[in-house]
Amino acid sequence: MELVKKKLTIIDADSIAFLAAHNKKDAEQQKTLDDCKNHAEEIIKNILIATEAEYYICCYTVRSANNFRLKFYPEYKQNRKFKESIPFLNEVKEFLLFKSQYKSMATFTGEESWEADDLVLSYYIHYNDEYDCIIASPDKDIKNLNVRVYDYKKLEYNNPSEFKENYSMAYDLIAGQSGDGIKGIEGLGDKAAEKLLSGILEVDLFPTVLKSYQNKYGLHEGIELFYSTYKALYIRADYPKERLLVPEEFKTR
């Protein structure tokens, strides 16, 4: 008789604070801090209901200044430094981390910080044999991975695919990710990425991209830029399991 695994929902919670704290400029009444806190908890509650979670974990990005990706790509997310902050954003995030009824989070040790993306994928890889895992995230990079994902903004599930994961990485290596300050290949963008990758086999995705880097930057610099960009884009799944909170401690019912 096959053992039925308990359902574990792994929440990429970075955007929850943004969603809860965001106020529309033309709104008749601006949200108070209590409104934002209540909204944040409501989002998490709805995620747990939608995914039928029996256990859960919330992951957040903290100490972004020590992000390990900066070693490979110094420009990573540096374009966000001077953006106007959202009122109550820090207060809501602090509430979720330390005072909310859903205050679980991954533990952080060591000199380098990891992002929520890396932590949710690490949880998934470490615990998927033990639990029936699903990641709750609206992030396109997570949704393009070959893992089960529930988008809690669009209220929809992804279709995991190894090809889609590799295609998405190859695409971003060419077009970059402007929101994260990752340039890709200078002078190329979405249309160029679509054209270069159109109809090619999965095995040819990365050789095609590497050749494009070398055509633009030369043999050696092209290789270096290819790998530094790859490391900036790559979502890691090797955060040590012994440093993660045990899901059994966070039961929903």
C-alpha cells in the first residue's frame, strides 16, 4: 500500500508584503498599517486553502546587500536602490517575519544571503520525496522551473517542464532581466531571443546562446560574460537542509 504524503506548501513570500502594502494612487481611502497586516495574513490564509496545505513554510529575502550573486554579477539589482519605497512595506514585512500567526521563515546563517527564490527551491528539492510539495509564487522565474507552482496572484497552476526551464534560462541569457539589472547580450532583446531560439532542440539551447555571446564579445570575454550572467540568473537549490526550519513545526490543521 502506497503511503500518502502530507501536503507541504512552500511560500515565496517576498511579494506578499508588497501586495498587502500597495495603495492605488486613485483609491478613495488609503490603507492603514493594520489594513496592510490583515491583508498580508489573508493572502497567506488563501494560499493555504487553495493548495490544501497540511504544512507550510514562508521564505523571505533578507540582507540583500550580502547576496551571493553580487560576486558573479556586481550590477545585480543595483538598479533598485533608489526606487521610491512603499509606505508600510518594511513594517508589514517585519510583522510577517516576527509577529504574524504565519511567521515561519527559512533560517539564514553564514556570510552570504540567499533569496526567497533559492530557499523555496531548496525546500522543494530537499523535501519533495518526504512531502507532496508545491511552491506558491507569482514569480515567472519560479513558474518556469520544472517544479509544481501555484501562482497566488493569478490563482493558477503551472505546467512543469524541463524544456521550459532550460528555454527560459536561455531566453533570459540573451534578453536579460531589466528588473534585476541583468543586461543579457547588449543590443539584443525579446525579439532577438525569440528569433535565435525559435525551433531549436533543447540540446542546442545553451550552445546557441554561448555562440551569440562569443560573436558579440569575443572568444574569452564571451565565455566569461555567459557564465557570470548564468550564475546571476540561476536559482540555487542547495541551501543546507540542516539549516532550514522543519516543516513539521508549521502545521495548518
